[in-house]
Amino acid sequence: MEYIIGPVLAAVISIAFTEKRVRAQKGINIENIQGLESKVEQLASQNETYNKQLPAQVMKTLLPVAKEVSKLKQTVGI
């Protein structure tokens, strides 16, 4: 009788323990997913603002250089 009850009891306890661990890990994974989703949304909004500001910043940087190049061309006679 003990040969049957012992292994069955051990299997039941191990299944219960495994189920508890799986549920706990699932909760942690859900929290991680939500955190990552919020980070992705934040990065997407930062990317949009960067893409909007980039052309203006490039123009601010290159406009003085272009003016000086055109002055240099006029001076040299090209």
C-alpha cells in the first residue's frame, strides 16, 4: 500500500508546487511585459519629436556653412 500512496502523494505535491511556481512566474512576466510596453511607447514618442526637430536643426547648422561657401565661390570666382 505504501508503495502506491508514497509516489502518488509525491507526484501530487510536486504538481501543486510546480503550478504555484508557474503562476508566480506568469505574474512576473505580465509585469515585465507592461513595463516594456510603456518603455516602447515612450521611445516612440521621443523618436517622433526627434524626427520633427531634426530637419530644423540640420538647416540651422548647414545654412551658415552654405552662405560662407557661396561667399568663397564669389571671392575666388568660381
